[in-house]
Amino acid sequence: MLQWIKKITPTGDPLHISSDETIRINEVVEGQRKYDVVKYGNTNRLMYQLIVRSLTETDAWNYTCQIYLPNQNYKEWPQKMGVLTVHVAPIIKDDNVTSITLQEGQNITLTCEAYGNPAPNITWKRGDGFPLPNGRFKQRGGIYKIYLINATDRGQFVCIADNNVKPPAFYTVQLELKFAPYCSAVQDTVANPRAEVIWYKENKATQQKEQIQDNDKYRLEQQDDQRLKADEKWYTLEIKNVQGNDYGAYYCTGKNEHGEKSSSISTFWYVHSTYH
């Protein structure tokens, strides 16, 4: 009699799957028996093939084919052992947060834990394709620490778990930051929460900043652009009918509950002279 036996654990009792073509395990998956034995060959040579359906991680271990000899010690029975390895695509644990809100200047540790067989490699990258805060485009390892986070670090961070068993697994976390406004040149203002933006012109006589209003002389506009992030806006100042006293220093100031910052630009009046 030929038997198929599975070693479940190193020290536990073996699982007797079959005796010849008779299956001893009454387990059904997807409408079929979990195990089957197919016998083929001739009178001089017979082969018994074990079929294991719908493989899972629990099916992996040592399988032994042995010939039962009733009048001999079982240690002397002819046998052959094989090891079944089940490859499993990566799975990321689903207890991870999907959004984190921070104050600028804080530290944050991003964690991504995954399992599979073989053990997956874990990589972090930015969702927008830009470099990570450490300057690299990828960071290996399930734990990624960001120190003194700033406004440019906000956005999506993607964890990828891959072990060459398709498909790889992905996990995305959104980093939201609360920070004082940033102003660049005279147009681009970014802040979270949304900033109040005010334009000023420096009075040459008093050297004081005077607030500019939207009127017949100035046009103040807020513009959207597909290249900007959700918390970024373009603010423009148009000076109409430019006169000599319009030249000087202008300031774009953004302010919210976290602070206030300004950007300045100076305009000049050039006199072109021609001598004959």
C-alpha cells in the first residue's frame, strides 16, 4: 500500500492524506476535493501522483510518499520526501493610516508592514514623482523617518511591497501640513490653512507700506493653474496706466493662523537718452 503523508509541523503528528487511491481527508475547495491521487503505469511500474488544489500558504511543508509494509518496522518502509513551497504575492497590513496632519517642523515616521513568500522588499517613493525629503527618489525599508518636515514635503507617499510574485502591493499615505504662508516672487502663495493675501506698495516719502485696493489703478486677481497643488494659488497685481510715481517696492503678504510671510519686488524707471 502506498501512502501520502504531510508533515504539518516539525514535532506534530503527520497528516495521512491517502492510502493508494483512497483519500482520507474529507476537504472540499471550490466544489472539488482538496486532494486527489492519480495512479498510472503498468504491471512492472506504478506511479502515484498527489494533486493539491487551490494552494495556500498552509499547504506548504514536507510531503512524503511511503510504501506501507505491514510486517516491517515503519522506519524501514521505502519513502521519498519532497518540500512544497508556496509563493504568495505581497500583502500590506491594512491597519495603516491613510492621512496624517502635522505642523511644519515636526518629525514623522512612516511605517509600512507587508508579508508574502518570499519576504517582500519594501520601497517608499513620492506619489508625484519628485524626490523624497532626503533627496533620493526611493527609500528602501518599511520604516521611513522624516525630520523637520516642511511645506515642500507635503503630499502623497507611496509604499511598494514586491517579491516578484505578481501583483505587487501598494499603500499610500497623504501628509497634510499646517504652516505659515510662503510667497515667491510676487505671484505664488502657498499656505495651509488658506492664506489671506494682501498687496502693499512702499510710500517713498514715509517708507511705510500702504495697502493696495482693487480699483481703477490696480487690478488684483487670484488664478488657478493645473500645475499648482490644491493649497497653492497664483496672485497677480496689475498696475494700469503706469506713471513715474508707480515705480518702487511692492509686497505680496500672505497670512494665516500659523504666521505671516512676504515677498517683494522692485520696479524701476529707466530713462533712455540719445546723444548726437
